[in-house]
Amino acid sequence: MTMISRPNSIRLAAALLVVGAVACGGSSGDSGDAESNQAQAAGGSDELTAFQLEHGIGPMTEVVEVGALDPAMAQTGEEIFAIKCSSCHKIDERYVGPALGEIAQQRSATFIMNMILNPKEMYERHPETKALLAEYLSFMPDQNVTPDEARAIVEYLRSAAPGDAE
């Protein structure tokens, strides 16, 4: 019993330290320190372009046009999701991370792909993913997904969304 609760309490303490560092970082007032300035910026939004605020930060620097749902690509995306994402995400319920059933209706394909492809920088700089970290207390790890695989995952998420897909 002690062996089970101790690792959980250590993980919780580590998560709280990370969240505290993200939320409280950079209070030294040294205006010459770029990291300090970045941490002090209100959500980091003053550093981001309008494109980055809407579509995320990462390798996708142009809007990804999705068009009509591609069932074959969605099937491929479902297989990748099952291997790389389902241990933390479910479609219709909160798990380690948020439920993703409606994400394709809430976020652009470009944002979703940037989150998949560049989670570390998204957590460090994007105000909405910082808020997710504060709520879920868990970082999304880099799963070494290629842009084509990320696009297939987006297609799967579109197919899994209730109602009309994007």
C-alpha cells in the first residue's frame, strides 16, 4: 500500500512544482532576462502573432485546409491515435488529458497539428495550452509523430466529432 501511494504522491508533488514554476516563474524583475520576460508576459500572448494565437506554435506555419472528410485517412489516423494517443486521451471522456471528441470543432486543424508536433513549446508559450497544463497537471509528451501522421490524426478526430466535421 505504501509503495503504491508514494509514487503517486511523488508524481503529484512533481506536477505541482511544474505548474508552480510555469505559473510563478520569472518574478525576479530582471528585464534583461529573456526567459524572465517570457514568463512574466500575460499568458505569453504579447509574444505571439495572431496566426500563432489561433493556429498554435510549431512547424505548421500555414493554415491546413482539410476539405471533405477522407475516410481512409481517418482510418489511418484512428490506428495512430490508438497507438500513440489513447493511453492519455479518450474521445468522449476526460482522462489523463482532455476528451477530444469535439476538438476538431473547437480548434483549427493547424492548431491540433502544432499541438501534436510541438507540445513542449506550445505549453511554454501558448496561453491556452498553459491553461490546459494548469487544469490537467500533465504535459503531453512528444510522440515523434510526423506531419502526415498528425494530419491523419486530425482526420480521425474530425470523423469522431459529433455532428458535422470541420
